[in-house]
Amino acid sequence: MCNLYNGLLTVSYSQAVAAQLSLYLNTLATKNLLIPLLLSSTPPRVKRNPIQMAIVHLLLRFLLIFIFSCKPILCCPYDQKQALLQFKSILFRESLANSSSDDANLYGLESWNSSSDCCLWDRVICNSHSHSQPVISLDLSSLVPLMALETSVTSEVLKPLFHIRSLMILDISSNFIQGEILSDGLANFTKLVHLDMRENNFNSSIPSHLFHLTSLQFLDLSSNSFEGELSSEVGSLQNLNTLKLDENLLYGEIPAEIGNLTHLRQLTLRQNKFSGGIPSAVLNLKELEVLDLQNNSLSMEIPARIGELSNLSTLALSRNRLVGGIPSTIQKLRNLETLKLDYNLLSGLIPPRLFNIKRLKYLDLGGNNLTWNNSVKVTPKFMLSSLSLRSCQLAGNIPDWLATQKNLDFLDLSENELEGTFPQWLSEMDVGNIILSDNKLEGSLPPRLFQSQNLSVLALSRNNFSGELPENIGDATEIMILMLGNNRFTGSVPESITKIYRLLLLDLSCNKLSGSSFPIFPDFLLSYIDLSSNEFTGEVPVTFGQQTRILALGQNKFSGHLPKNLTELTQLEHLDLHSNNITGELPESLSQISTLQVLNLRNNSITGSIPETLSNLSNLHILDLSSNNLVGSIPSKFGNLTGMIEPPNTYSTISDVFTFSIEFHNLIVNWKKSVQGLSSHNLDIYSFLDLSRNNLSDKIPESIGELKSLKSLNFSYNQLTGMIPKSLGELQSTETLDLSHNKLFGEIPSSFAKLQQLTTLDLSNNKLEGPIPVGGQMDTMDDPNYYANNSGLCGMQIKVPCPLPDHAKSPENSQQGESEEEIWFVLEGAALGFPVGLVSTIAVIYASGYFSRPPPRHHRRYRSRHRG
């Protein structure tokens, strides 16, 4: 059997005939009627001769092979076979040339060879209704999946395919082909119905000839690098039933010519860079069933007449910049099953009549400025599977009409003003995803909630829940995300929690949980752990599996040395133990955690020197060892911290794993003279080195100037000596530089004028002298506190003139210098003398009684005459 898109292919005719004829001949042979047909001299009823029968069967086999396999008129055309073999040859050659391996595996093309009919090859389908059996379908997707990151196949590979004019289906998706598609070649595909080119690296504009393929019904160009507006020729695609341009880098507005595609049933322009408004021409697409414009930069309002598209089953406009309200005409869309308007700039009331759309299953309105009318009682006619009313100003108790939604699997009511307790009826509904973070809910959690075998996400952070965690919390074994941070939970962590074998993220931070021991987790999937800001005691726990990537245990009461078996966490990227009572020295073994990107040990009691081996952590881009008792010098090899030279782009956040927005463990650092939290969503763009408030001595290594991606460098409150290295002027990304409260001497390097990103500088409380550099951002560093308590600094930033150098003190230059000093003195004297003189003059006038004397008589007479 051969399947074709939209039923274009049926059972191969020739194969069916061959099968029927073979069955017929075998039947004749079995009944001893075949031999008389082939050997006319043999009587109809003769005794079977085994040798004769074997010869006959052999002859029949060759006959069938000759008739149905080798007859030229029933094989695929020779030129098409050669085109396919040429395509394979080019693809294999380019894949091998750009691969680091010795061979290139082209999956599914093993059967492609010159000795067989191409209609019998994998991934190839021919037209069985035609005597010439031309190729009509090629599934060439994911041919090189294992080499996706290192293979660079050019668009030249497509040239041979352009000769197969009979093609109706072509899928070349997920092959990472790059370059510009030859427009003329596409013009040959006049019969093309289905074209799938997603997940490649095609660039330039969409080929103009593509819009002449009037038989096209499915077009997917997602995940490429196409640019420019859609050609106006898109209007010629009169028979297009499915158009996908997902995830390209397309620029400009959606062209109005899209309205000419009057037979469109599915229009998907998701994940592009379209701007401007939704063209009103879309309203001409009366047969449209799916309109998906998500993840663009669309603005303006949703067309008011959107309800005229009566066949719509999906309207997805999420993650744009749309404004205005929800059009009332949407209620006319009786076939609507999916309405996604979340994460825009929509405002106004949520229309209650949306609840009358009977077929609605997915309703996502969250992340806007929409308002829920809490006084309106609704009786929904739909049965939802997903509901998002995030940040819609819901108030009071959780709406009880939700109890009628028996199929609900996803519920997001976060960032509202909901009050009261967690409803018992909600815990009994077995909802798969419950997100109620950032509300005012209180009370304890019902144990019934954790009897659910469907619960996979439970996010209740930033509420007022209290009491102990239910002992049966581990019965909900399907939970993947458990976020209970920023509440008032007390007691210990239940031992049963280790039964949740699918647990990926655990956030119990900012509660009042306590205990000196922690449950031992088996080596399951648990990767993200945040227990910070509680009251845990004892040694630092390392009872987590090898999959741990983020371990946040800061601001507790852990004590003792850093565990040596931290090295068993071989996937660890983020270790945060700040503000505990950790003692002892930094173990050399830390350098064995090669995946480490963030190390925060601030505000502990760690002693000893900084191990030189830390410089081996090539991925480390945030290192905070401040407020400890470290001694010795700053390792000179810190200039080899390549993660601070060019930050790694591999840092993963939980938002990469799940589609909905989750904020997980903001890293607390000293940033621009204040303690701030860095969002977990963009932590990878920061690079920090903070060794402040220790007892470090010796010089600042010149190699520190190699760390060109540093956003913040803080060596303050140490015993550092020597001159400031000129190389620090090469820190081109640095915004905060703090070297205060040390014993540094000499001049401030003139190279500081190259610090173009500098916004905060502190060099106070050292022994610096000489002129403060000018130029660039240094001209804006004019806060005297930046330079306070140094021995001899001068410069316009602190309004202290710098003396002329010795070589400038010739008689001529001396006279000029004296003149300049006189000017400075005159200006300073004028600035001081004017207010002093003014006050003195006024005092003398008062003392002389001028203001108390009556005016002269003639003055009074003058006024009298003047009035008269």
C-alpha cells in the first residue's frame, strides 16, 4: 500500500496485477492445469512430474520479473532516477566534507543504487496510475540528523531535484541546508501540492517563482533565515490550502496580497519578525480554519470583523504587541476550539460571551492588561482543556465555575488577587498543571491534592500558604515541577518526596523549613534544586543525583567544610551557598567540576588561599568569593577563565524546558553598589568576578585585563598593593569597577579612558596620586566619593587642578603657568568674593540705617502732585 498526501496515491496498479497473476498461476499449477497451457503437447490430465514442475515454476519466476520489474515502460523514468542518484552523491559528498567523522550517514538512502528501480527505493513514491511511473513524492527529511551541528550542506544539492517535474510532494525539512534557493528551479514544480522546507538555513528572500506554484496546498518554510516581505505574487496561490512560514527571519509587514488566497484553510506565520497590523485582507479568507501569527512583532488592534471568518477553529495571536480590546465578534466563531491571545498588550474587559462558544477547548488570555469582571457570574457552555487568565485582575476566591470543567488539564491563574484557601474541589479534579503563583492564597495544602496521578506541575510560589508539607507529597509520582517558594511552610521536608521519580525542578526557597538532614534522592531526573532562605542546619547536603545542574542552598545555617563529594555532581552548572557558616579552605577538587558556570560562596567563613586550579574552570563566568577570610594573592592564571573572556552560551534555564513562564532562583549579587537579584532567564549574559572583603594581598595580576566580558570587577576591602595594571583598561564590557579600600599606589592608568561601558567606579581609600584620566566615560565619573581618601589625585572630576609637569616649567611656560594659576585664582576668588561682598554691602547699608529712614520731602511732594 502507498499513501499519498490528501489521498493522491492508491494501491500500486502494477504490483496488484502482478500479485493477482502470480496467485492465478499458482492456482493453475496446484490444480495441474498450468502445464497444458505452457506445453500444449501434454495431455490435460497427466501425472505430475516433479522435475517438469520445477522447470515451469522457474520459467514463471523469470517471466514475472521480466514483465513487472524490468519492462522499461513500467519503471521510473531514467532521467529522474539519474537526478535522484546525483542528489544523493552531492549530499553525501558535502556532508562528508563538512563532517569531523570519517563517514556520513544518510538515513534512508541505503536502497538508492543504479541497479534497482527508483520506485522501489525508500522515501520515493511513484505514480502507479501512469505507465511511465514518474516520481511524485520524495520524503527527504532529516537525512543527516547526527551531523546537524557541524554539517553545512549548500542549496546546490537541490539542483538535481528540479528536473523531476512530476513531483507533487517534496519534504526536505531538517537538513540544515544553507544558501539561496534558485528561483528558476522551483518554477519546474508546476504540479507541487506539498512543499516542506522547514528547519534549514535558507537565506535571502523567498524565491519569487514559489508564488507561481498554483497547485500548492501545503507550504512550510519555518526555521530558516528568509528575509524581506512576502512577494505580492503570493496572491497567485489560488488553490493553497495550507501555508506555513514558521520561525523564519522574515522582516516587514504581512502583505495585503495574502487576501487573494481565497482557498486557504491554514495560515501559519508563526515565529517570524512581521510587524505592523494584521492586514484586513485576511478577512477575505473565508475558508480559513487556522490563523496562527504567534511570536512576531505585530501591533495595532485585532481586526474588529475577525468574527466573519466563520470556519476558524484556531485563532493564535500570542506573544505579539497587539493593543486594544478583544473584538466582540469573536463570539460569532462557533467552530472555534483554540483562542490564544496571551502575552500581548490587550486591555479592557474580558467579554463574558466568550463562555458561550461551545467548542472552545483552549482559552489563553494571560499576560495582558485585560480585566476580569468579578461581579459577573458565568455559566460556561464549553468544556476546556486549558485555561490561562494570568494577570487578569481576578479577585476573591478561585472561581467555582471551574468545578464544571471536568476535562481541565492546564490552569494558570497566577499574578492575580485571589484569596482564600486551596479549594478541596480543585484538589479532587486531578488537573495536570496548576499554576497559582503570585496571589494571596493561604492555609495548608489539602493532602488529597497529592493523590493525583495526573499532576505534573504545581506552582504555588509567592502566596501565604502555611503549615507543614503533607506527608503524602510523594504519592504524586508524576510531578515534574514543584514550586512552593516564598510561602510560610514550616517543619522538615517529607521523606516521601523522594518517591517522585519524575521530579525535575524542586523549589522550596524562602520558607521556614528546617532540619539537619535531607532526604536522599535516587539518581532520577532532578536537575534544579532551590532550598535557599530557610533554616536548614548541619553539613551541606549532596544527597542529590548526578543530573543536578542548579543547586541553590544559600542563606541557611549549613556549617562545616565544603563536601569533597561535590565532584560527584558531574553535570553541576550553578552552585550557590552564600550566607551560611561554611568554614575550612576551598578544596582543589572544585576544579574537577568542569561544567561549573556559577560559583557563589559569598558571606561565609572560608579561609586559606584561592586555589590556582580554579582557573581550569573554562565555563565559569560568575565567581563570588566575597566576605570570607581568604588570604594570599589573586591567582595570576585567572586571566585564563575563558568563560569571562567570552561567556558560554550553553547556560540553561528552566524556561528552556517548559513553554510557560517560570522564574527560578534569581542569583543575588553585589551589582552597582547594591545587592540585587539577577534573573535566571538572562543569567547567561552576565560575567562577574567578586573577591571583595577578604584579606587578599600582593599585586593585581596583569592577566585580569584579559577578562573582556566582565560586567563587574570588585576587589575592594582587601590588602592589595602595587599599581593598578594598565591592562584593566581593556575590560571593554565592564560596567562596575571597584578597587576601593586597598593599598594601591601610583597613578590611575590612562587606559581607563577606554572603558566605554563604565557606569560605576570606586577607587577611594587607596594611595593613588596624579591626574585622573579624561576622555570617554571617565569624564562622567565625577563623583568625588569615587576618589576620596587618596594622597594626591587631581583633575577636573574632583575640581582639583593638576600641576604642570617639570618639562613645561620654562620661563615662557612658567609665565603661562602662572597666568593660568592666576586665572584659576581669580575665578575661584570671584566665585567666593561675589557672595561675600554682597553680604558685606547689605550689612553696611543696614548699619547706616538706610532702610529705616523716611523718604525725602520732595519725594513725597512729587508723589502728591503726580496723584493730583
